[in-house]
Amino acid sequence: MNEINSLKSKTYDGKVKIEMENLAKKFKVKKSEVVAFQNVDLTIREGEFWCFVGPSGCGKTTLLRVLAGLEMPTSGVLEITHNNKSNPLNSMVFQEHAIFPWMNVWDNIAYGLKNRRLPSNKIKEVVDEFVIKTGLEKFAKAFPHQLSGGMKQRVSIARAFANDPEILLMDEPFASLDEQNRIILQQELLQIWESNRKTVVFITHSIDEAIFLSDHIMLMSGHPGGVKDVFEVNMPRPRDMSEMRKKPEFNELFIKIWSQLKDEVKR
């Protein structure tokens, strides 16, 4: 096993945002080792929207946690460019909403900005902007227990974008929502993203969702996870799900991805 670990956060002028070389993560379980993922080689450039797709248990979430700095890789190299040290490097949106139940919507969205001790007028300007962008104007003073699941995820997304991170990491944020709310929030996410072009890494089990949202899709192999293939989504923006599904290239890409993914799911 390669015992040399390298996790770097460096500043330089260039377009590469995240560079992974032979990245791997292993966990010790009692007296044995479990490989979460291995041999991950991937380059993500600034402003790109990436989706990671793969069967359950292939290490998608663990890889995202490594990118977030919540886990350390066991081996390989991870280089992340941090251009503006006055802004956070990343923000993470989880599958289950992680908003504070004792804070109202407005204060939840303002949380990161207040921690950074930005001027109050700047905080108000930014929070008000994202309250409007996520359609939460009527709920700004509501508390989480008064919100639907979709509304809670809007708050999570608004808080992540409002904090102005360089990288947005999203772990199946729409998985628990019904189909209607999922499509609405996908569209709203793209509208916000297109206004600032943050670098996004988004985990999903849905091929439809991956094609609709992303520029690139990394398909992971079954456990232990690795890079099985990478697909380019060469479809124009802005996008509309109902229109995209009519296009033959959408269905062709879906079939191409599913033909490889189903083998991994069976395996």
C-alpha cells in the first residue's frame, strides 16, 4: 500500500480547481481494511458543474467528504486551488437538510456570513438576494418546523451560495423530495449557479438529474469505487428539463451511461 499521503491547498493562477491523482481512501474495521474508493484520477476546472454517479456503496459520499476536508485520503494526491482566502474554500449541502431548528430562515442563511463577521449591511444585502432567488420571501421569518422538505432544502442551498464559497459540494440534496419539487429545485439551482458559475461537485443516483445539471459526469465503478468513465454533457445552457428530454442526444447519453452503470449495479 502507498503510505505517502498528500493533501495540498495552494494558490496559483490557473483554471484547474481540483486535481486528484491516484486518490484512495481506506477504513480500518477491526483487524481488516475496507476500501471506500481507489485509483481516482480526475481534473475539475474552475466554474465546472460535475456530477458523480455510481451504485450504492461505491464511495461517492466518502470522496465528497475528502474533497470537503472532512476525511483525509489514505494515499494519492489531492490538490485544491484556493484563490481568495477571504472567502471559504467550500460549502456542503447534505442529503438531509442541516439547518438550525432554533433559527428562522433568514438567520439560517445569514449564519456563515455572520461567522465571517461581515458588515451587517453586506449580510442583509446578500441574504435578501438569496431569499428572493430561492423563492423564500414569504418564509423569511419562519422556523424549520414550519417548512416543507423542499423549503428546507431551499434554505440549505441559499445558505451555501450566500456564504460565497469557491466550491459547492452537494450530496444528493434532492433525493428525499417528490418528483415535482425535485425538478423545480433543480431548475432553481441551475438559475443560481448560472449567475455566478461556482465550481460544483454534485452526487446523485439519477442519470436524468446528472445530465440535466452538469457539464461532466463521472461514473464510478461498484465497490471498491473508482473512475469507470467520464462523460461530457455537450448540451446548451440555459436548460429546461422538459425540453431536454425531447432531444435525442439526451436519450442517447442516458442509454450510454445506463449501459455501463447497470453492470456495476449488478456486480
